[in-house]
Amino acid sequence: MPIIKRKGRKRVLKQRLQTREIEINGFKLPVKYYQELGRSSIRLTFGKDAIIFRVPLETSISEKTEKEYWDWFFENVQSKIDKHPSLVNMYINKEYYDGQEYKVGDKSYFLEIKEAKRKTLSAKAAGEIITITIPKDLNPEVRSKSIKAILSRIVAKDMKPEIIRRVKELNYLHFKIPDINNVALKYNTSNWGSCSTNGNINLSSRLLFAPQAVIDYVIIHELAHFFERNHSTRFWKRVRDAMPEYKLHEKWLKENGELCDF
């Protein structure tokens, strides 16, 4: 049984992990089932590689309690997928095909996918056309992951100038920070943005699938960190002064963030 520490807490957590698989709407979805000592509630999240289910670790958990946990889990997973059917795309091989219109936010790209006798994948962009050449006979999982990775880089590079322009505009309107060093747009699933002490702003390219107001919120959030390196009352006042309705956009990310992906 591994021992893990949680940030901001003195106690350690004993944790048991099981990997399982469930079937929802005809799709087999991976599940990571955690039993944690010290946890008082159950929690469901849609992680990068699996649906994560956390429950209290009890030394003498009854079958009835175990069944109640899983009844709750299935009901809530089904409800979320009914509301957002594309959630299942996180756990199955996404299909990319020649001639596909590929939408990122309000922008459309058109994919040209070619197969060739080669060992590596290559790609180039010309306006709205993205041409991807892939090795023949790739298995579906490797093919999907490879195309996804290269699309995330190409689209981020194409849209980065607009993101930089918007960072400068929001900074001028609300903060007047003189020393923003660099703005990076990279694929990241652990957070939506970060701000370094060197004056660098890092934004997840997954944000490109969000509404513009949500993108603006994350930019404002990171700009506010130039003044407050924490999430104190003073920090949130700076965010609120720049964007009074920021909580609406924060809520959108919590409810829809898992849908923002390549």
C-alpha cells in the first residue's frame, strides 16, 4: 500500500488503487479506483487516461456500502456522458481522416492525411490546410496518438500570435505589467496556465477549444499572479476588478474542460 502526501496537509494518506473497466453506451472505459484512508467523501473525476473514482478506505467496508459507491459512480458517469457525449473520446482512439474539417474554437482546418513507406510522421501547414504524412500499417492507437500530438503543435504555433496579442491587450487594459518575458502555448493537461517568477506566462493549448471569454479569464488569472503569487483575497480582487464575471468562466472550465482537447 503506497503512502502519499497531500500538499498543505501534515497527515499522510494510505491509498489502494485498482484498475477496472466499465461499459457505458457500448463503450468500454478505463477506471482507476482509489480507496484512501482519511477521505470522508466520494469523488468522481474524468482524468487524462481514465475515469478516477475516490472513496474512503475502511478496514471493514460492507458489501452494501461498496455497492452504494458503485451505484452512485455508474449513475453519475452515465449522467455526465449523456450531457457531454464526446467525453468518451478521451478514452477511445480518436479518428482523423483525409478531407476532415477539424475545428478548434471558431477556426476550421482541413486535414490531408497521406500514408507512405517511412518510419516517422511528418506534417506541414499552409493556411487552413494541414498535411500529415504517416507511416503505413500503424496500429490505430499509435496512429491516433501520433496525429493528435502533431496537430496540437501545429495548431498552437498557428494561433500563438493571436494569443500573444490578447495577452498584451488585456495587460494594457487592466494591469500595465512592464516585464512580461515570454508567452508559451503548449499542450498541458495538469493546468490551464501558469506564471513563473521570471515573467513567463504558460498557457495550455487545450484552451484554444474554449470560448474567447474563458481564454481571457485564464490570461487575466495568470496576469494577476504577477502581483500576488498565491490565491489570496487580494489576488481574487485583482481578477474580479479586471473581470467581474470571472466565476462564470471558471465554472465553464470545471464543467466543460475535459472536452477541450485535440
